[in-house]
Amino acid sequence: MKTFGRVVLGTAALGAATIGYASLIERTRWTLREATVPVLAEGSAPLRVLHISDLHMMPGQRSKQRWVAELARLQPDLVVNTGDNLAHRLAVPAVVRALGPLLELPGLFVFGSNDYYAPKPKNPARYLMPKKRKKRIHGVPLPWRDLRAAFVEHGWVDLTHVRESITVGGRTIVVSGVDDPHLKRDRYEEIAGQPDPTANLRLGLTHSPEPRVLDLFAADGYDLVMAGHTHGGQLRLPGYGAIVTNCELDRARARGVSRWGAHTWLHVSAGLGTSPYTPVRFACPPEASLLTLVPRSNSAGQKGSGSARETRFGAGADIG
């Protein structure tokens, strides 16, 4: 019985330590993930794209705001934001403060469910339930129109059911996006059709990487699709990976770069935040991603596309 008691106490202590680490340390271990992706047309100069997603910002999260603002030092060619910026109805100024220096750069965005609705308290076990068994619970409406106005005022392009052709550093990029498939707001038919095959890059954006939407982008010949939503699984087990993805995407693609069909590449950001009601991350630090896009014929890009590098720079612990 004494041995059994020690095992129980040891297990309880380990569990408490794990929860403490996940909620107090890793949740604010801001990380930059870098990857090279061979998606550009032959002869194109490399393109550096900073991917921001799932900020889930609360007004008091100062270290997150400082760290995101510092990302402007990377001097990317293009910034992509795939939604879920808000976690509070008063968080728009905090998001704009965090993204402020990045808003001076060319940018694209689509919104996610937590731009439209605030999170609500839920049973933590819901996170591990199969998606089909979950009943969607909406919080109060959030001021997404104010956030959109701030983004657009600074020149970022809203790709919600829009197809545009933009020029970044002399490179022509066809960009398209859909509203959040997690809320079933996507209407891909509004952007359907093959994008300009002479462009240097054909880029698609969605918040939730639902396979039904990814298949449509791939069928139309997009080179790269960027998404968020999964939080990289948020809770990952060493040797196993993400426990769930909170969508129909398979666990192996919960974060990072992967292939989607013969032509299209997919990048899923693990994001920088959590719901305020599940403020934990384990083996999955909050991240922004810097993608270096290179021509498909670039052999170094082909070799390095499956790997990523993590970098830490700056920021103390959040209290919000």
C-alpha cells in the first residue's frame, strides 16, 4: 500500500507539474518557425512571407503584443493573417497595437470564428471529443468590422470571397480566400476557377483547413494554401503529435508544411494564442511562421521543404 501511495502521489505531482508548465510557461514561449517551400514559378526571386494566425488577443496580453510587433524586424515581403485575432470585445486596439509595424507592409487576411464571436466557457473535455459530437457554442458578437476597417485602412487586402492580383517586389501573385469553413461561412464558388497560370504564385487563404475547401483550391491549381485554426493540436504528445485538430484535417498536418495533392502545398500555423478558458499548450509553443518561397525547380527548396526551424527572440511572461 505504501508503494501504491507513492505511485499515486508521484502521478499527481507529475500531473500538476505538467499543467503548471503548460499554462504558465509554454503558453507564452513565443516561437518563430521557419520553413522553405518550393512553390514559385521558374525564375522567380525568393519571397519571404510572415504567417500570423490565432492571436486570440486579450487586452492585457502585453508580452504577446510586444513580441508580435518585434516581428517587423524580419522585414518580410508579405504578411498573411488567417484569422481568430480576437478573444474579447475590447481587444481590437490590442491587436492593432501588436500588428502596428506589420500593417505598414503588404498584407492579406481572412477572418475566423473568434473574430466574429467571443469564446465561452466550455468543458475542457470537449477539446478531445470527435468534431461531429460537438455542438457549436457561440459567445457574444465581436467588433470584427472595426478590426477589418483598421486592416483595410492600412492597405491590407480582405480576401473574404475575393480574388485579387497583387504585385509584391516585382512578383505577380494571384490571391484568393474564403470565409471561415469552421462556421460553414465559406462560399468557394465565388472565387472558383483556375487562377492566372502566368503568375509567379497562386496563393489561397482559409482560416480552418477543412479538406473539402483544400480540395477545391488544389483542383483549381493553387500553388500554396495557408490556414490556421488547429493551434497545432495545442496539446501534443511526444512521439504521437497532435491529439486532435478541431476540424476534419488529419493530425499529421496539424501544423507546418505538407503536400496537398500533386501540385499544391499547405501551410498550417499553430498560432499564437489560446481560448482564455483553455489557456494551456503542451509540446506546441505559440508560433508565428516565416516562409521562404522559392521556385519549384530549386533543389535546395525541395530538400528543405519538409523541415522547419524554431527560433526564440524576446518577450517575458503574460499576465493576461
